[in-house]
Amino acid sequence: MDGSRRRKALLLGLGLDNKDGHVRYTKGPNFHLFGGSQETHEEMQDKAIRFNEELKKRDKRLEDINHDEFREIAEGIGLRQVAPKEGGE
């Protein structure tokens, strides 16, 4: 990649448990959050903000961290990786 193009990165949150009909969308530095119940959406907001705070402490941008740093931050704020179900279900 030449120096004229900067990498971009974005945390994307998608909540699938909305049953009240409200459309929830929050956009912030490094993140876009869509959907979810009020509780789920608030939890996504909290984690996105905490992720950004950790980046700031490290004096890094989302675009600059590697996969290991991403996992370290994610685990530190309580995000967890969901393993795919066996058999593709």
C-alpha cells in the first residue's frame, strides 16, 4: 500500500435480541453499533467506549494494533470470542 492511503478500522456491534421494535444505532470514534435490546445495546456501547479508552491509554489507533493486541484489549474489557458451532449449525 502506498503512503497516500491510510488503513481504516471499525468495531462493528450487532445486537440480534431486539423484541421491542425500537431501532437502536450508535456511532462513535472507531465504532458503529446496530440493534439489540436496550440492555444489549447499552452493553455494546460500554464495551466500545472501554475499548477506545484502552487504545488511548496505549497511545494507539485501532488501525495500528495487531490481532494479538486486539484480543488482549477485548479480553481485558470482557469481550469474548464465540466459537463456531460444530456441524455448521
